[in-house]
Amino acid sequence: MSVRSEMKKSAAARAQEKKIEKAESISANRLNRIGPMANTVFNLIFVILALVCIVPVFFVFMISVSSRESLAEFGYRFIPAAFSADAYVFLWNEKSTILHALLISVEVTVAGTVIGVLLTTAMGYVLSRPQFKLKGFYTWLVFIPMIFNGGMFASYVVNVNILHLKDTIWALILPLAVSSFNVIICKTFFRTTIPDSIVESAKIDGASQFNIYTRIILPISKPVLATIALFLTFAYWNDWFQSSLYISDSKLISLQALLNNMMKNIEYIANNPSAGLSLSQYKNMMPTESVRMAIAIIIVIPIACAYPFFQRYFISGLTIGAVKG
């Protein structure tokens, strides 16, 4: 009888525990549930934010396909009075200049992103190791430039007079390769996400720090790699300032620098006619406003196509260091 009574009591206790767990689950779901009104508000906010991002691009595209007469008479409009592909035809006629600048941008973006990711993650991993004796010193060395730096003149002197980077492709790559902000992100990720037991186990098996970093740490750090890569890709692809500082050779002008030159002076390309026309004929044929917008569209499309491939890991990387509930 005692055994049966104990079994009944244990069964009753288990049933009671299940009821409590179910009640807690229902309570948690109620707390986490978003009401229909709040859900509608959130959806409207997201739609508005999406339109804020999409509408300017659409507006620029419509200007790029507007005719010269429509722009002169009505100005910028979402729906132009007359459509024209003259801007894109003009860019196609100038494909040698545009394509060369595009190749420079692609080369700088790819090389800079690869180099920047390797340098940033390596520095972040070293600073995340508690056994590193100079961890405090180098952490401050990385953190101080986030507050202030030596200024443009000092960096120009170092890059031109000491490193001799002027009019080289490295002048577009090295100055943007590493930033303190990205290093801090990597350090936080490695410290909070990578268990020390993994590193210690690899050390016991005789792995060197370089092997640990390349064969263990990097393969399980895709979120931070994608986050840093996306930051660097945007920085390199949209950069025109380095070209204005260090590049005077027209063969090294990037697509963004070309657009900036045209924004400031549309005669940048007109002064170098390649269609065998005179300068006056060339200027008269040039659809100035729509050309600016057409180049902007050409710049936006590649980076917009690249973003979806980073999105999943980028969202994970943005939650680095977040408190888990």
C-alpha cells in the first residue's frame, strides 16, 4: 500500500508541476504577445522607414531618365513630362572612363575589405585574450583614436612623406583598413561569445595561437566577420575623400571620386572628350543633370545587391554583447 500511495503522490506531483509549467508558459506568452494595435503601428513604422530608404533612390532614377527639356521646364519630378535615356547612352559612350573607374572601385573595395577584416579580427582576438600581458595598454591605444586623433594634416604627412602612398592604390586602401570602432566590436564578440574552454582545449592539443585563430576562432565567428565586412564594404565603396587627398593620377580615380568631380564640375569628363568631337560639341551633347543621377544609380546598384548576402549575419552581429533573457 505504501508503494502505491507513493506512486500516486509522485504522479500527482508531476501533474501539478506540469500545470505550473503550463501556467508559466501561458503567462510568458501573454507578456511577450504584441497586441493587434501595437502590431499595426509597428508595421506602419516599418513601411514608412522602408519608403524613406526607397523613395530617394526611385526619385534619383526618375531624374536620370528625364529628358533635358523636361528638366529645364518642370525641374525635378517623380513622373517626368518626357522620358529619355540620353544619360545612360552618354555613359555608355564614355564606358571606357566609367568602366575603368568602376574597376578601381571594385578592386579597392574587395582588397580593402579582405585586408581590413583580417587585421581587425586579429587585433580584436588578441585584445580579447585575458592572458595577454599588454592587453590594457593596447586597449587604450585602440580606444584613444575614438575620442580624438592627430588630424588630417598629420595623417597626410604620414601617408605621403613617410609611407609614400601618394598616387598609389594603397592610398585608397590602407587609411580605411582598421578603425577603433570595428576593433572594439570584434573584441566584445570574441570575449562574450567564444568560450575560453575551446581555446584552452586547443592549447592542450598543442595548437599554436595562429592555428587557434585561423582554424577554430574564425570559422565560428561568421556574424562578426560579416558585420565588419559590411562596414568596410560600405566605407570603401562610398569613399571619395581619399582620392581627393592622395590621388592626382586620373588612372586611379574611383567611381565615387569621378561622381564627386562631376558633381562639383560637370566639365570633368567634357574636358577629356573620347568620342572624337570638339569640346564645344561635346558640352552641348552632355545631359548634365541626368548624367549625375545616372552615375549615382550605377554606384547604388552593386552595394544594394551585395547587402542581402550579409543581412543574416549582419543582424546577428548587431546583437553582440546583448543581454539574453
